[in-house]
Amino acid sequence: MSAIFPTRGEKIFRGFNGSLLILISLLFLVPFLTVFMTSFLSEQEYIQRGPFVLFPEKFDFGAYKMLLFQGDAVLTAYKNTIFRTVVGTILQVGATSLLAYGLSKSDLPGRKIVISALIICIVFPVQIIPLFLLNKSLGLIDSIWSLIWPRLINTQYVFIMMAFFRQIPASLEESAKLDGCSVFQTFVRIILPLSLPSLVTIGLFYAVWQWNDWFDAAMFLISQGKLPVQNLMRTILLSSTMSEVITTGQTPPPGEAIKGAVIVISTLPILAAYPFIQKYFVKGMMIGSVKG
């Protein structure tokens, strides 16, 4: 009966639980909403109301016009970030899935040695000096590929994908083999389509990391035109002037509005992509965590 007609205690609990979740959600949303609204501040309203407002009296798009349509610093950084995220994620997911599929086979020669090496990499992660020397020896300093090749495989994701591949029935691969498929054809035509939730989940992890990371670019890139948008954003946020994006003789919008617009521009694309892959993300996380 309680499932159809909830008791008074259940109603109170559900109301309290819902109110608490709404309050916690607002605590996460209000800071981003404040930054978003501050990006529309005009110089006059900034002087009257201060640097942070929840709802501006008049929306001013000067900061966005300056960043996106005057000069090419932001657009160039955006192109670098998109290239790094798209190409890096595709290569990382491909390399990780290939390695995980091979290691999921118990009869693979040298499997224990490779797995031991991966475990050592997890326990003792690579430090910045060996990574710098590796990039230097490969001739990747001041190349955008220095942000992709040395970190092509995340060892933890390899084990998550191994757990997923082991759950696929071996009879499917045997049937493909009887039909004349090679190992690679079986992997591409049978295994990958069945592993879509796992691939999307790992791909989201890689994409978010590629989009947000700025430290590697600060260490290995020298030319300003090769820096991703996160590094440009960091420079603007730490700078008291806006010389990176303001042209000579121009009256700029308030500095806080430009900083807010930079944060929105650099964050919004990766947030917008999440709802489209959420269903795969939840399923992939649950499957990967069962035997991970």
C-alpha cells in the first residue's frame, strides 16, 4: 500500500530529499551562472554594480565580439584545441582499444609482462623531466604532437576496456573466424560495434582531458600561435591587461566581462557535448566497473 499511497513520513523524506538536491544543484550552478552573466557586463554597469552580477540590466556582447571577431588569437587557439581534442581522442581510443583487446586474450604471448609494465606505470606515473627528454629526443618540442603521442595510452583505461572485452562471448569471435574474418576484421566488424558504450565512455574521458589540459602545452610549446585556448584563457585570467586580445587604440569592455567570456567560450563546447553521450557514458561506467 505504501508504494501507491506514500505515508506522511515518506512524503516528508521525499520533500526534504528533493529540496536538498535542488540546493546542492544551485550551489554548483550559481558560480557558473554568475560568470556567464558577468560576461555581458557593459563598462557603465560595471562601474555602477561592481565586477559580478547575477542578472545584468542590459546585455552587452562587446566582450564576445572582441574575442571572436577582432583579432585571431582566440580563434587560432580554438583551432588548436579542437585539433588536439578530436585527433588526440581518436588516436587514444584506437590505441587503447587495440591494446586492451589484445591483452584480453589469455593466450597472448608476453601478456603477463605487458600487464606488469602497465601496473608499474600506474604505481609510478611518468614525471615531467623524463617526459620532456622524450619529447626532445623525438623532436616534438614546440609541436602540437607533443600533446598527443607521449600520452597516447592511459593505463587505467586499458584495464577498464579489458574488463569490457572479456564479457563479449567467445562464440561470436569463433563464428567470425569460421566465416573467414581475420583477427583485425573481427575486431573492427564484431568487437568495436558491441563495445560502443565502453568506447564512448573512454573517449569522453580522453576528450575532457585533452580539452582542459594546459600544463603540457605550457611545458612543450613555445610559439604563441600553437597554444590551445586553455593556455590563452589562463594568460588572460592572470593578466591585469588584456593585451592578448585587445587591439591598439580600442576601448575595451570591462576586464571581468572579458574573463567571463573567455571562460564561457572555453567551457561551453565540452559541456554541450555531454548530454548527447550521457546514455552511453552511464552504461559504459557500470559495465566497466563490474570486473574492473
